[in-house]
Amino acid sequence: MGRPLNAGLPVDAVLPDLLATLAAQPNAVLIAPPGAGKTTMVAPRLLNQPWCSGKILLLSPRRLAARMAAERIAELMGEQVGGLVGYATRMDSKQSAATRILVLTEGIFRNRIIADPELAGISAVLFDEVHERSIDSDFGLALALEVQGAFRPDLRLVTMSATLDGARFSALMDGAPVIESEGRSWPLELRYVGRQVSQPVETDIARTIRQALGEESGDLLAFLPGTREIDRTAEALAGMPDSIVVHKLHGQVDPAAQRQAVRPDPEGRRKIILATNIAETSLTIDGVRIVVDSGLARRARFDRAAGVTRLVTERASLSAATQRAGRAARQSAGVAYRLWEEAGNGGLPPFDPPEILESDLAPLLLDCALWGEGDPTRLRWLDAPPASALNEARKALLAIDALTDGGAITPLGRKLATLPLPPQLAHMVLRAAAHGQADTAAELALLLQERGLGGQGEDLESRHERFRRDKGGRTDAAKALARRIGKMAGEGGTQAPLSVGALVALAYPERIAKRRDAKGENWISALGRGLRLDPLSPLAQAEWLAVADLQGAASGARILSAAALSEAEVLDLFADRLETKTETRYDAANDRVEIRQRQRLGAIVLREATVAKADEAVLADALLSAVRQCGIAALPWSDAAIALRQRAAFAGHEGLSDESLLETLDQWLPPCLNGAARLRDISKQALSDALDTLLGWDSKQQVERLAPAHFTSPAGTTHPVDYSAEAGPTVELRVQALFGLDAHPCIGMERLPLVLSLTSPAGRPIQTTRNLPEFWRGTWRDVAKEMRGRYPKHNWPDAPWESVASLKTKKAQARSA
């Protein structure tokens, strides 16, 4: 079983408590600071326990960490990797029948437990660095707890971390005891050096590295957000003395270079290690006592609006900054240079958000369906997957026929789940198999997942060609994995081969895009979103693109990776998605209905033609839509119809209001259309008749009573009531027509006074009143005096309320007396 590990690491002090706990019950929570030895010490100490007759699985969040952990454990046990201690990652594996401790990535464990729910031959599963809250770690723990409860009460589960929320994990794991190691404390000095936000972060990182090398001894570990910044920092550090060597450490570096970065330099040179957050946790890197932290992190965020996962550069969390700084003091006193001000700590988020809250959940939903659980929320989570994200994932899986409408996995879905790829890429590989191109599609899938393979650039086809020519450890491993995936999918199809663009389109049909301008800068996707491409890109002159990767906002997102495809391929591959519809548009400026027949792929128009002679039903629908768009006032109402609607509103009848007419538009307007091609062609009489029908006999009588159309004067004349007047319902008439009237006329249910606009015999306004008796006995005296001077032939009595109403002259009245 190999020689025992050397004691003396801090976690060794609590291992007896952990062993005693696991002897009595199946679950435990271990909290141990960075460098305490939990990753390398715990698994070997469990091997000789009475309950441990099978393998121990040690889960690691990253491939680099898994391989390093296996190599370090094997070294401490005097073993070769692949014997007693092995590892398994997506791109690499070293294990054998003799392996008892298997270090594997969380994604590999997820696949393993789904394939073998009883975890036959497994005695314990150790979840390392669970504070990172990756979706695979959370899901793997949820499945392991279900397996433990249903099949394997003897299965030991241990969650381990330096910054673990022990109480929450304990509650999730049926009240598992929390065992905490105090660790070994080395002095750590924090130096806040700030940075110039107006310049690239690599400029400040390079400056600070030079400063730190001059002030401190030991190797230096610098944290940058991504590979681009690492490459630029390495360029900025060119010309360092021969006694200093610069290493890059990130997921795209091949395993041999990664080992050189983390191990002591064989020539005794001082090391500068430029790393992403891949170096935040897990194993200690020997010799590092200086950390330079940019304070930035690049994380994957799923943009639900755009339907893509994109990398976002943001401020690192306080927890991550603490982990990074702690790297300097794992083996001796250290110093951490931070490129921000100390006061800025208060603005840092306390922890990284759980991945399950920000990820594309289509892979998780498919795995749950394969597990037999259509509703993932029924599993045991620290943070349940959001309902909105699950709904989006369900739509995506339904679109590729991976799920039934009831949420059960389909036969195709089972095939998709067997491939170590996200569902959309697995769908591409399976469809490509029918064309004898499963290997090619698998290579493309890996290019889209493994950054850096095949170089850079938007043109995925060119990148794929470079990948096939490239050689090297990482490239060769990717090619071998692609062949394994292709074999799983089943080669040998006889259909005609497809272009790279067509293969990508099979994975992401909603991202098929068509060029919108001559420069190739603006594109429209099938999903209806505007996309942008560098006009200098070799793809800019293509008519169609299959877009694989995007970055930026949902509208105007930048195309990062795509391949050209032809319209013929679009028509052939997606014939079942094409729709031919007759579409209408109302041109309000010209009062005209435009009718066009369009063939579409989603929002992309492939063909269109004007329809010369439209069907009456189509025209009617278009005019109905035009009224909804422009409002009721767009109809050619007669003056009488407008007046009726005003009177109905005054009478308290809402049935002829704009809102009510729009609500019932489909009921009353179609009979008025009668083949009309424009709104102005609609018969005014038909519209008036429609209003009468809507109003009905009883309501019309009520309107006549409460809001009469005319006022009849004492002189026998009739005058229209203007219900649109600003002052209220108003009647304009000659004042003489009101002689003999000593009560003001009122209308409406509340008997509101009519506004009387009084004029002279020549029709000129002389007075407006809402109180006729008051007018007669007030200002009438002055009005009458003026009228006698201007119109002496007419009668202007001092008490008009006692006179006879007449529009005639005094002579004419005398003749008719």
C-alpha cells in the first residue's frame, strides 16, 4: 500500500477526529486552511480503515489540480502515478486495476455516478474545495446524497474546504459533524499599491512584479484575469536576468509546462508564475512567498437573453483575494501586493456566486432527466437552480428533441447524454455521424470548449485546419478525445459531407446569421438579435454565418467564433424550420396596406415578394390591425357619428369610448369593411350604423334624454349642442330666441346647466352664461342698451323673461300679431 505519509502538516492534528467520525457515521465536513494538507493527507489515511475496502474518489475542481494532487500523493506514498494513486480528467487519465485513490474532476464524477448510481466498489467520495460552488460539485454532491440514502448507507461522503460554510453543508448532509483544523499560521503582509485604471492591467502588474522582486526574496505568483493579460505581461517582462524564469499557468498550457510552473526550478532560478484563478486553491506551489494580485477575475456567465455563455471580467471576491494572498504564506512568511486601495475592500463581493445561479442549465437538466428526475428542484441543493433558468434550459432541450413535453428523456436525449459534451454540441456530433463526420464534429466541439486550441480568430474553419496541422501534448490529447467521442457517436454515415459552418449550425440553429450590410459589420440572427463582426474579419464578406460564440449584450453582441455556410445548406438542413407567411403592414402616411409573402428562418427573411391582388380577408385583418395600431380616430367618422360618441360619453355610456370600441373591434368593424383596401374607403354610414347597433334602442333613448342632440328655444328654433366645447356642452343662439324663458336649461343625469353662447341678430357674440335668470337681471341692462343702438328695428325689452321670444323685427312682430 506504499509508505505512510509524513506527519506534521496541520490537518494531521484533526485526522483522528475525522477517522472517528467516519467510523461512527457516513458524513463529515472538514474545514482546513490553505496549506494544511487536506488534499494530500486525508485520502491516504482512509485507506486502512475497516469500512474502506474499495476505492476512494477525491474530487478536484480543475484538471491541473487533479493531476498535481495525484502526483503529489503518489510521491509522498512512494508510488508511481497510475498505480495505487491515479487520476482521471477529460483530456488525460492515468489509472489501473491497482488504483485505490482516484483523483478526478467533478465533471468526470458526475458522469460516473449517473452511469453507476450504486457507485459499486467505491467506499468514499471526498469533495475538495467545495467552497468554489461549481455546478458539477453541487450536482455531484446532490446525487451522492441521493445514492447514499437509497442504495449505499455505507458510502462515506466528506466535503472539504478552507473557507467552507460549515453549518450549511452540515445541514445538507444530515447534520454531519464539522471538524476544523486551525492550520499553521505564517505572517502575511498586505501591501496596497493601487493601479492606473486608464491603462491596461498588465502594465501595472509588470511594474509591481519588478518592484516586488527588488523588495522581497523568493518566487512570485501573479494573478491575472485571463490568458490575454498573461501573454501581454510576459511580453512586458521580457529581458529579465538569466537568474529569473517566467512561467505561464492556465488551462491552455500543456501538462509538461504546467508541471514546470509549479515545481522548483531545476537550475535554481527564481520563478515568476503568471496565473489565472486556476492557482487560487488546491496544492501548494513550492517556493512562492510573493503574490501580486490584479484584483480581477474572468468568469463564465450565462446570458439568458442571448442564449450564450460569455466570459466577463470583474472584480474578484474578498474570499478569492484572501485565498490568493494566502498563497504567499503557505510555507513561510510572505507578502501580497494588491493592485487596489485598502479602502476598496469594502466594495468587493464577499464570495463568488454559486455557479448554479449563473449557468446554462441545459446540461444539468438533461443529466437530471437521465438520472430519472424530471424536476431538479427535488434534489438536495445548497442553492436550488432558478426556475427561469430551468425554463430556458427546457426550451433548448425540447428544440433538439432531447426531452418530451412531460420532461422525460427521449431516446435521442439518452444518446446525447452519453457524450461528454453539452447537449447542443452532442447533438451536432450525433447529426454529423450520419454524414460520416462524427470525428470532425467532435473536434469542432472541443475547439469551442477548449480555448486556444488551433489558435485564435473568428474563422472557426481556419482554426480547425490549424488544429489538424498542430502537434503537441495538449493538441494530441484533444485529437484523441475527439476520436473517442466520434467512436461513441458511431461513424459510418453515407450522407454527403457537410461544411464546418453547416456542422456548427446543427448545434446552434438559432444563431444562424445573415449579413445586413456591404461591409459585413452588421448581422441578423435567426433568433432576431442583431450581431456585429469586425469588418476586417475574413468572414465579413460571407452571406451566411453559423455563429458559435458571442460576447457582449444580447443586442449588438460581438461574434467571436463562426464559420461560413451557404444558403443552399440552410435550405437543405433546416427545411423543417422554414416558414412561408403572408405578412401585412399598414402604411399610415399613405393610408395603404402593403402585403408581402416572406419565407423565413426565424427572423431571417430568405425570400419576399409583393402580393398584387390581396384576398379580402387578408385586407380586412390588415385594416383591423391598422386601427389597433393608429387608434379609433383613424377611422373616417362622420360629424354625426363623432357627435353621437360625445353625447354617449356625456350620458355616462362607455360603450362608444375609444377603449371599448378597440376592445370589441373584431365584433363591429369587420361588417363595415366590405372589401375596403384603405381606411378612408370605409363607409361613413356603415360606421354610424355600427354605432347605433352597439348602442341599442334603450341606451339610445337614454342618450337622447340625457344628452339631446339639439336645444329647442322658446322661439321654436333648434340649435345643435356642442358636447366637445371646452367649457362643457354649449349651445350658440340669438339672445332673442330666449325671451320669455326665466329658468336656465339643464341636461344630463345631474342636470348640468347648458352653456349658452348668446349672439346678436348679426350673429356676433354678446354674452356667455350658465345662469340665464342672473344674466337677465344683471348685465342685460347694459347689453340691451347697446343692442338698441345697433339694432333699433328689433325689440329689446327691459324684462326679457316676460317678453315673447321672436327673431323678427318690431314691424314684423306687429304685422303677425
